[in-house]
Amino acid sequence: MDYAHLIPALEQIARDAGRLIMQIYATDFSVYGKDDNSPVTDADHQAEALIEQALRVLTPDIPIVAEEAAAAGREDEAEGCFWLVDPLDGTREFVSRTGEFTVNIGLIVRHVPVLGVIYAPALDRLFSGVVGQGAWLTEASGRRQITTRKAPAEGLTVVASRVHGDTAVMQDYLADKRVASVCNAGSSLKMCLIAAGEADLYPRFGRTMEWDTAAGHAILRAAGGRLTDTAGEELGYGKRGYENPDFIALG
């Protein structure tokens, strides 16, 4: 099935959620703790409610697995074709006010990410992609198609998490690679930078969930890249518990 026709509506949904998030970002918002000790804010909950309502109107027959609903045990059954939603990826970045947080909406078909939309509202950068049809970046200068790049001769640009500490493991992994620079970025922006040809490699060692990666994985695939486990197998979705293994994102 061709899902590309959904992109304009999904981009608008992501922008609407981003606008709501920025309204809360401008206030003295409260931060709460979840059972796994990760932070959550009213922006997470309100953006998720907006996205869920819009997706149920847009695609009433496609189930939705969203981060906060899943944490509360209220997610739809993830079978066949389903949405994976992280309404505010990078809540720690939101709380720290770095601007590096995103709205993530990904579509999974038979365990494979086929479509993704990611919006960074504080940066006003909108990434989207449909596997087999291409990936795009919309920002102040306009809209353009994006692709991954060939690794530069001078070495790789590696992106790493700004807040998750896996430095020692990362250094071991990079020891035999030609690296030109390592830069930090928050949320799913790291995969988007690779998709846009602005970086080359993102190794992630540590806990992530499927809603953290689904949209970025789809955009990366649409731009010519891959997201694999450490054995080189492409990540699949719909796993029990929705937890990812360590992974490598590459152009």
C-alpha cells in the first residue's frame, strides 16, 4: 500500500503538536517522574492526546502505540500495521531548555518502519520520509529532498547523545574507525542529521524504546541509511515490551 498520501496530514499533526509543546515550553511547567525514573511533563501528555485524536480521525483502522499510553498500559494491540508515537522525544532536553526535542510519528508495517515524520518545534525543522519514495527536510529556507552521504575521506562525523552516558563503550566502538569529529545532539535529531547528510554515524549503547526510533528509522531508510543492531541486522518493531537492543545508525 502507498502511504505517501498521508505525509501532508502527518506533517500538520506534528506541527500542531509542536505548537502546543512550545506554548508549554514558554511557561514555568512542572516535571514529574515516571515509574522508570524518566521525566514527563504536561507537554508530553497533551501533545500525545492531540496526536492520538488526529490519527484516529486520519486512519481509524490503524492501531496506535504511544509512549505515555503504553507506560500506563493503555496502548492498542501492535499487530500488522500500527503507529508508533513519541509525542515529546527528548523530554530531558525539553526540561533543560536546549531546544533539541522532537515530535515523532512513525508507521510500522509487518515489523518494518515505512514512514516517518519528525518535527523539532524549537528549531522549526521538519523531517519526513517514505521508504522507496524519498525523504525531505522543511525549514525556513524551504523544502528539499535529503539523502545520506558517502563517508568523507577525512573521517566520520559521529553524533552522540547529549544526556545518556555511554562514553566508554562509545570510545571502544570508535577505536578502529577514522573519526573527524564527535558532536552531541538530543532526541531523534541524531538520526535526522544522518538522513540529511550532515553526519555519518550514531552508535547507541543503552536503553531505548521503539517509539524513540521508529520515525527516525523510517526517515533514515527513506534517505538511504540503515539502523541495525550490533550484529548488523535491521531493527524490527512490535517486540514484546517495545524495548530496543543497542543499535548503530549509519548513512
